[in-house]
Amino acid sequence: MLVVAVAAIVGAGAFAVMASSRVRGSAAETAAAYFAAWRKGDVLAMERLVHRPPADFVARHRELSEALHVEAIALTPGQLRSTGEESAEVPFAGVRTLAELGSWPFDSTLRLAVRDRAWRVLWTPQTLHPLLTEGARLELGEIDTTTAEFVTSEGARIPHDSYADAYLDPLKPEFSEAHQGWELLLKTPGQPDRALLSRKPEANVERTTLSRAVQAAAARALDAVDDSTIVVVRPSTGEILGLADRLKDSYSAVRDVFPPGSVFKTITAAALLKSGLDPQAEVPCPGSYTVPGFRTVHNDGDVDRGVITFTDAFAHSCNTTFVEQATTRLTSAELAETAAEWGFGRPVVTGIGGSCGTVPETTDTDAFAEDVIGQGEVVTTPLCMAALAAAVQSGTWRSPRLLSKEQVRRVDGVTSADARMDEGVVRALRDMMSAVVDHGTASGQGLPEGVAGKTGTAEVVDGEPHAWFIGYRDDLAFCVFVRHGGSGRGAAVPIAVRFLSGL
């Protein structure tokens, strides 16, 4: 009996030793329990599974969720792998859903080991997120901006490198509205802040009158030509469909004035037509003409065309014809009055500023002779010449505008009234501008069918002449201007050809 009792005591002692050395649970069970508690946001349950959790374990989890506005967390554990007899790890993928920034994925590793005869989580800040090292912290910040974005009339982005920024960028402060965005920042001591995720504030989107196709075609037509511009207007509305400006030295196609040369003969022709000169009247076009008692003017190359119709004199841009007819039929005041009717005396209300130019009255006959052919003291903007071509096409002068009428009123504080032009004068000018392309100074250059226009070459004292070409086709009017470009036929018309062909 004694032997049996001793054996029983020895057996009980061995069981007690075995029981006291048994490891509770498994790495897989502990990991599963930790992930389950994390998904539910039960930070206290997570803390109970951690070996020696830091005093701020609960606070750190809750503060991170609150600071980043975490709405939910998804956790996808990978395959548990052993890293020793009493250690293991589980790689996992996580996705936090942030209220302001949406999904934010991350990858980390849950490490486990046997501590105090139980499988426990070995927690570090990197378990919460792998970037939380060296005292780093995550922070959600606000982005406050006041922005405006301008788009085409169709709602598309303004074509890249289309030479319109100089007019649109100054408008942004007028239309900017405050918007708020967010960014997720990693802040590490001794290092610059690092943006991990951001949602930029949306710009206030404003439509312009620009047509994407027209603006792109205008810009591409200018790509190889420095110091040039194209202004394109819809005659039926006054909307600026294209505004590509490559003028150098800070010159503006909208605000700066230049001598127009022979494109101004469109105005002089309108004044002569009003005075009673018939488009088919026969008029002399000598190589040179001397105003009785005053100066002598010359045609380009002193070309003598003999007696031709007034329409053909316009088509061939006869300086001598226009000076003779104007100095015998018109006064300087009458020329200035006609110019005022066709835009020079009307408010130009574009939304981006602008002017038309000046046609001063003079009692000096020599000065008047210069003015009638667009030299002398006459100056204008490419914008105004595009509006002139548009008025010939539609029979109504309308102020060109880059914004809607409501936007223009907001920016400029005023509006501009449309003005019907004399129908007889308009019909005659249309025929005369068609003749320019048919058999005049713009003929044989490849302009598409249906184009009517007027070339201009303006002599200047500081370099080569300025080159002009204004015209229209259907409900589209334009002005091409090349500063110091040479002749209108040689420099401006080819640009118009490229522009119209690119539509």
C-alpha cells in the first residue's frame, strides 16, 4: 500500500509540473482574436491580448481614429508563419476609410510570441501603421484655397499652350470662391512634413465663350510665328471664339493699338459708299497720286491699274484711288463719324478690358490722306478689327466678349448695345471683301471657299511693316495680326489659311 501511495504522489507532482508549463492558446487563436477586436473597435479587448501594452495604448488608437476621421477599418490577415519555437507573425493588409479622403490602404505585420505561458501580441506603433516610427505621427489637415478655373463654352478644358492664359489668369481673382480640401500628413521629428493623401479643393468653374476647336486651331496656326495674334469672333453674338496671342514685349491684342494699314480701307470704303460712291463706279488707280497742293501717295510697287471699278480698287488695295476719292468726297470729320459707327466710338465690353482705337479729326490734308489708308494717326486693336469683320458679315456691330453677358456685367459693370449698320453699305462691303479673296490681294493663297476679307500692310518707323488680314466665313470672323511681319498677303494670309484649314 505504501508503494501505491508513493506512486500516486509522484504522478500528481508530474501532472502539476506539466500543467504549470503548458502554453495557453495558440498563435493563430490570439491573432484571430486581435483582428476581430480591432475590426469592432474594441480597443480594451485588443489591449488584453498585448504583452505589456504601453500606458497610452487605448488612447493612442482612439486618438488616431478621431484625428483622421476614420469611419471604418477593414483587415485582411495573411498566412501565419513561425519565426521560432515560441514566436510567429501574421502579415496583413488594412484599409482605413477616412471621412474626407476615402479609402487609405496600408500593409503591416502582427507579431506574436509566448510570454508568461501564453501567446501574446508584441505591439509597437508600427502595428497601428508601419510609418509610425521614430516618434512620427499622422495628422489630417485642411487645405483652404480660393480658385477659379475657366473652361470653353462646351465645358472642356482650355486647350494646352493655346496662348490665352494672359487673358484668363487675371480674371481668376474675380471669380474665385473659397473651397476646402484635405490632406493626410506624416509628421516626423527633424524631417519635412510628407503628404500621404490629399483631396484638393475643387475650383469654381466658369465657362468662357471660347470654342475648344476654334481656340486650338488658332493656337496651332500661330505656333511657328512669333509676335502674332488671332482674334476670332462669332458675328451673330459677338462671342470671342478664339483668342490666341503671341505678341511680344507685353503687347496685347485686346488693349494695345497699332496702325492698321489697308484693313482700315474697310472703314474708308464704308464712308465713301455712304457719300454716294457706287461699288461699280469706274475710278482711276494710277501708280501715284498727288493731292492738289499737298503730298503724293504711291501704290505698292507704283503699280498703275488704270481705270477700274471701286470694288476692284478695294480688292487690289489701291492707295491712290482711296486718297483721291476720300480727299475729294469726304471730310476728316465724316471719316471719323463712320469709324465711330463701326466700333471706334462704341464701348468695347469684353470682360477682359479692351479698346478699339482712334481716328482723330484733322484739318491737315496731308494727315487726312494718310489716315484714309490706315496710316497717319489712325490706330486700332486686332480685337476691334475682328469686330469690324464680324459687323460686315452680320450687318450688326456687337461688342466682342469673352464671357457671358451676365459675367461681363459683373466684371465691367456695364453692357454694350448692338447697332444695326446701313444695309446698302453692308451688302457692298461684303462684295468688295469677297473680291479681295477672289482676284485681289488675298487671291491664290489657298483660302477656303466662302472666305471674304481684306489685307493690310502698315508701315511703321521702328521696323518692318505690320501685317494684317481680317475676314469672315459663315458665322465666324477673324483678325490676324503679325507685328513687324511684313506684308498682309505674305505674312498674315498664310496664318489665316492654316487657321481655317485646322477647324
